[in-house]
Amino acid sequence: MKSLHASRRRVGRSPWVYLVIIGAMFAGTSGSEEAVAQVPASADTLSAVRIDTLRVNGRIDDLSGIAVSASEGRVGAVDLRSRPLAREGELLETVPGVIVTQHSGEGKANQYFVRGFNLDHGTDFQTRVEGMPINMPTHGHGQGYTDLNFLIPEFVELLDYRLGVYHAEMGDFGSAGGAEFHLARRLDRPFASLTGGTDGFFRAVAGGSTRIARGDLLVGGEGRVYDGPWDLPQEIRKFNGLIRYSRDLADSRFSLMAMGYDNQWNSSDQIPLRAVESGEIGRFGHIDPTDGGLSSRYSLSGAWSRYSGNSSQHIEFFGIFSELSLFSNFTYLLGDPESGDQFEQRDKRSIFGVNARHSFNLDGRHEVTAGIQTRLDRIGEVGLHLANDRVRSETVREDEVTEATAGVHLEMTSRWHPMFRSVLGARADAYTFDVKSDLAANSGDRTASILSPKASLIFSPAASTEVYVSGGFGFHSNDARGTTITIDPATGDPAEPVDPLVRSRGGELGLRLTPVEGLRSTVSAWVLDLESELLFVGDAGATEPSDGSRRMGITFANFWRPLPALSLDADLSLARARLLDVDEGEDRIPGALESVLAGGITWAPEAGAFGSLRVRSFGEYPLIEDNSVRAESATLVNGSFGWRLASGTHLELALLNLFDTDAYDIQYLYESRLPGEPAAGVEDVHFHPVEPRQLRLTVQYRF
């Protein structure tokens, strides 16, 4: 048995994170700039950056002539930083149709939704940061766990997104699509920023860069504390830091980056509706006051790119160490009427990998890209333990897992005619799983492989119009422990192992329009099938494989910049999600959003007054397969306004949940038991509310 105190020592804060935050205050810029391509600090959505070939193409109206499908895009720093954010993961809400919520403490990975998927914490949406994979397979809390809390928004320069299964570079966890964050290499001026707000919110962030050895050294850091509106204060204590050195030569670029993140928090998890309606607890109350967690992530990554003539090469490498101890209680007294149902999910791992790709032109009409992606997860501890007051009382299962994968991809873009091009691609992935369980019957090893062809045909009937016909195959991997299991460790009953890899297949018909300069509209009609669905299981706090599924829908995305400082956007996503091969009337997918609407207006001049107003809404959705219980819709409006002074001072007031809406961030339907209730428990809606109106004032100074 290990105490909470021991757990805190395991994931204790590294002193260098504090030093990075302090050091960033003093980093300056000096020396002259080399005449090479840089990702500018002021990059915006309309800047197309060819990172692999070191070319910055400047401002363009859309991705015509470049995109593989209608469902891909690029969001730059101006548009990312103008959004009022409640949490770092909301940067992904710049992707059409994506919703980011939370059902626990803010140190835990967010809940993600897109294209009719309740992605849980990221299962079918691939996320990368500078080439580093963020989705974690065989994770203690859920397959594909995607924690973005280590990002510092001020250092995010660019977000590339791709929805669907039509891109050869996208492998595991990419059935619904994916996104990659690119971080700053240098800053025009060092800065320091302080934010204070409602309910004990305080945040300090600073950064700067300087010229060293004909390259740029960037240093940045963040510290954040927050209690929140909860009856049980969250007591978030989060610290982030990054150091990056990059250098540009005549035909190549090199970068080396270290990042560190440490967080601890209390959780007010989802609560039963009946307890609120009876007055037993308030809307921001809790059932188990000892839920919470500790998390840390440290990484070292590098990249090298070279461009020469008709070819380019790009290599990325990374090493990541992460830990999570998460204490949760979703069913309260259902399993253990005396001590309660709290459990600890533990994950401790090291990740190593290399990505490489080579692109070259054939006779000026065909561009070929070949690449390889490798990854090794050494999971020293992945376990599920029963607990009481954050002290382990029993181990349900504890494993050591080694999971290795290698994927090769090949893609050829052919420009047959000014009005027609094709993109043909394929990838092959191979996996090995080695599980050493505390129950010998569940130990073992498995291997698996899968081939995923992809294709897009693009027609350009006019300079401002492109039509796309896209199709392809994708997949997600299952938890390695499920591939070797023979006995259920909780019940002792025989258990059937799952397939290591789950096939997905999809198609899309899309249209991209640029009727006037600065206006970009895309519309896509899509369909996606999964051979096996992963559904949330409330009493286990996890997901389990279910029947196959089919999703189809329409996404309509619009972005307009009529003036350099003014931008407007509006996105609508509609989806229909159904289980296959089940009885009629029992085919709904719990948690699958059916409609998402998001939009906003931003005024962002280089100096003077600025502001942003944004709305995002999702409609009702099923909580059970027969659709007899549906979640309530939720609409939130966030706003910010401020003033930039010529001296470099920046003042901003953000108002989150501007109209103080009593909406739900997330809702589930399952059985739980409160004191005095029947032993079998009570089926009820369990929800996590959105936070009430939050005011946050930021003062930033650029030196």
C-alpha cells in the first residue's frame, strides 16, 4: 500500500521548471536576423507555412492547390491568441466541429467531441505537438489519453488540422482526424504577463529569445493556481516550462526543445442529478471530497529539415517521460457500501520515437513523399487500484507493458491538368505488444499489422473553387492489456481478448470556395465506419469495445477577413451516429454529439482597442442506446476586450460564460449509489456543470 504522500514524492516538481519561468523574464533579443524563412510571431490563419521546405508563402486566401480534402486547414497565432480560453485544450475548438469539455479537475485530460464521436480523452483523434505524439496507448485512464495541459498558448504559433482518414501521414488514433501544434522558435520581443480572476485564479507567464551561436534560444514558462467555483476548491498548482534552440542555415533548419510540466489538483467529478434536485448538494458540490490527481510530463525533442532543388527531408526525434496518479469515484457506494468506490488509475511511462520523411518531384508533375514513423512505449506501471481517501486498499490489476510500433507511408500528388490533380497514398503499420501482468494468466505478447490505402481526386473548375472526392482506411489500436487478457481480474471470470487493431473506413465529398479575397468557405459531406466502437462504462470509469458503428454528417466552415484587423468565422457540424448489427431502436451511440455550432468576431489591430466575442453551442444528444434519455443542449458565449499601448503594455479583460449560463459540460447515464439507497443503485444522469461567469484581467508587457 502506498500513501498519497508517497505519490506526491513520485511526481514532485522539478526545480528547473521554476528556473525557466524566472529566466524567461530576462531573455532578450540581440544581433541581426539571418535572411531565412521564419515562422513569424504574428503568423495568422491565412499564412501558409511549408515547414518541411522552409518556405513561408505569405498570406493566401485558402489552401486551394495544396489541400488533400475540404476538411483540412491551418490556424495561425493571431487567431489562436485572440480567443478567450478557459483551458488550454480549447485551442482545438478552432477545428470545425470540435468541442472540448471537462468532467473532472482541470489537471486531467479534457473530454473531446468531433464528427459524432465522444472521443473520451482522445481515442480517435490524433494529436501531435512538434512531431511528438500526445495520444497514449494502453493508458491507465483510457486508450489514446490526450493531455494538452502542458501547452502554453502564448507559444503556439500554428495549428494544422485534418479531419477524416484520407492522409497517409496519419496513423493510429486518426479515424476522426487529427491536429498538430507548432510552437514558436523565437519571439520578436520578450514579454511578461500576469492574470488575476474570479475564484482564486492567478497565472503568470513569461518568455523571450536571444541570439546565440547564430541561432535563437527561446525560454518560456508558466505558473498557474486556481480554486474554481467548486465547493471543494480545486487547488490547482500547475507549472510549465520550455527551452528551445533553433538555427537556420542556407538550406536547412535545426531545432532542439525541452519541455517540463507538473500539476496537482482536487476534483469535483460528475455528480448525480438527483442529489442536486433533492438539495443534498449544490450545483458545484461533490460526493467524494478526496478525488484528485497528480500529473507530470517531461520531454526532449528535436527536428532537422533540409530543402534542396526538387527534394526535401525532415527528421524528428523525441523522448518523453510522463506520470499520472488519478483518484476518482463515479459510483460512490455501489461496489463498497462501507469504504466507498474510489479507485486510483496509475500510469508511468517513457516514450521514444523517430519520424522521417523524404519528398521529391518527378518531372515537375508528380510529387512523392515517403516516410516512416516509429514509437516505443515502455510502460513501467499501468494499474487500477481500489482506494480510500487517496490511499490504496487493494490492487485490481497492475502491469508492465512494452508496446512498439512502426509505420511506413507513401503518398503521390499528381498534377495531371491545371483543373485536376490526384493524391494517392497508403500506409502500413506493425505493432508488438508485450504484457507482464500481476496475474500470470493475463500476461503474454501479440503482434498485429494493418494496411491503409487512401485516395483523393481534386477538381478545380475555377480559380476560386475546388471539388474533392476523398476516401480511405484508418484504424485505432486497442489497449495492449485487452489483447492478452484471459481472466477478468475484478471477477475472476473468463475474458475474451480483443483485436489489437480496429479498422475504420470513410469517404467524403467536399467543396472549397474563395469567392472574394479573404473569404474561405468549405463544405463536406462525409461517412465513417468503425469495426468496433469504444463506449464509456460509468462503474469502471473507462471504455470497453462494443459493436461496429457508422457515422455520417455535413460540416460547413467559413472564415472571412474583410479587413486586416477584422475576422469573422462560423462553423456548423451535423452528425448522425449509429451502432451496426444491433436491434432496431437500440442503435444510438451514447455521448455522440449531433449538432455543433461555433462562431465569432475578432477585432485585432496592431495597436489600440481590440476585442473578441465567441459563441459555441451543441445540441441534445443520446445518453443511452434506445434514445429514451437525452442530454441537454449547451450554449456558451465568451468575450474579451482590451487595449494595446505603444509602450508595449497590453491590458485585457476576459469574460468567460458571459451570460452566466447554467449549462452542463458533460452528461452521462449510469447507476450509482448514495447513502440509504438500494444495494443495486439508482440509474441517473450524472453531470459536470460549466463554470459560472468568470472575469480575468491580464496585464502584459513586452520589453
